[in-house]
Amino acid sequence: MPDQIREAAQALWYTGPGRAEIRQEPLEPLPSGFARIRALHGALSRGTEALVLAGRVPESEFKRMRAPFMGGNFPFPVKYGYATVGRVEAGPDDLLGRTVFTLHPHQDLFDIPADAAMPVPDAVPAARAILAANMETAINAVWDAAPEASDRIAIVGAGVVGVLVAFALKHLAGCGNVTLVDINPTRAKLAEAFGVYFATADNAPSDRDLVVHTSATAAGLATALDLAADEATVLELSWYGAGTVPVPLGGAFHSRRLRLVSSQVGKVAPSHRKEWTHRARLELALKLIGEPTLDVLIEPAVAFSDLPSRLPAILAPLSGALCQRIDYP
């Protein structure tokens, strides 16, 4: 691409509480060692981006919550997101024309270092590859939890991350006794699709050796603690943003010797940090999403141009949306 050719990109920016807009951004000539990506599909991270849209990222987390290639600063205006699949239009010869996954905000055309563009395996459709970031979270959760194959496990919150944790538990740790727990009984169809059990909060099995919490609600966390067996681990995957979350640590919490452990995808789990890099973990995530059943997690696409008007409804607490797919023209 000749240096004198300048292109313009369209990018989504969160501009205030409940507000977003698409802005035009000029692209500089492509530097050496970079790749220019034309976006095909993207995904919204409902939990995190709902907090971003609401301006509920705590000031203490402004630096830690910066995503790769993010623009602006918290709280607003900020260009945020971390799940884009596109095609390489310019850059190193070995990437030209390849479909790649990138941890890039929502934008139709962008430049990134070539080593930040992860080729999508041929067996994975581009539209399904948007699940890679959430699958990384699920992998890290399994590594942090270190379950035994025989463990009795409950996952409280049958959203995208919760279902992917159930999937990863089966495929990475061989766990067969896994129950998805959710207040929405229609989520039973997800459990059936992935060959795990389902229960609502009021009839969930107790005495679980491991409970993973993904609902991002105080009530869900209380349920997770209730379902744990003596000396069990409760793995907290939810991120609540600004505000205080009540945690019921009274009653029998101490006498039962429960372990409440946080898990987060920003760092590779300590148990695997010596052998695994972030890139290797992402490669594993892309390999795992070769499973066609995962398509049930992806919502019908919304056009990139419609995102500013559609975001409030998609990210609303009761929207029920799973992985919201974005299609670029």
C-alpha cells in the first residue's frame, strides 16, 4: 500500500452514561511490522461493556481496565472492546488475506502490530471466532480452580462465560458432574446442548466441591456460597465495577472453611504461568471454539452502524442477550 494513501476508519466511542457514537478516525501509513485489518465480525462483552457504558469503572481500576488498543480514557470518552475478527488487507506476506482474531475495540479498519493478529484456524468460522476472548476467560477459570475430574461442580450464572466454563471443565479437566444454575429456566436448553445438568437457584444441588460464580449479582454470589460443600472453593469470575457488593460471610461461612477465590483473565493463572503465554492461551481458546455447538451462544447480528442506538437495550441487565455479534459492512 503506497505511503501516500490515507484511509479513514469508523470506530465506536462511549461518550457518556448511556451514550455512544461512531467517530471517523484517519489512519496513518502502515508502519513496518504492522498489519491492517478489515473487520468482519465483533462481539460485545455484555458485563464489562455495560459497566463502561454506565460509567461505572472505578477510578482505582482506570489503568488496570485498559484494554489492548483502547482509545481515550475512563470514564469518557473511551473506545473500548476486545473481540474483533477481521481479514488482513496489508502487512507481512504470511498474514495477507488471513482471517485473524484481535483484542481490538469496535472499529471497521485498524492497524495493529502483526504479532497481535492471531490467525483463526481453518476449522473455525469467522463468526464463531468472536467467542475467543470469553473462552480465554473460561480457560483461566479452569486453571485457577484446578478441579478433579470427579468433583461435583455448580456454575451459578448460565450466561456466555458460565456456559463456556462448563464447556472448558469438560474438555480440559474431564469433569462430568457439572450443573448450570440460573434464575432463567429457559437457559436449560443451553445445559442440554452442552451435556451438563441444569437447575434453578431454588432447586440447585448443594454440597458442591467447586462452585463458579458468573452472574455478577449479590444474590448469585450468596447462592454460590450456599451451594458449596465444607472446605469447598467458590471461584468468583464476576466483575461488579463501582459500588459495594454485600457478601454473606457470617453464619457458617467460617465453620465450613470455605475458600472464596477471585479469577480474572488479565494474567495467566499462576499454576500455568511458567509454561503458558497469553498468546498460547489464546491459541488454545481458538482451537476449543472449533466445536459447532458453541454457535447457540451467539445472538443474531446487529450492524455496526446501528450500535449507538442499540447498545442500551443490548446491555440492559434484563435483556437476556448472550454473545451479541456485530457485523461490519
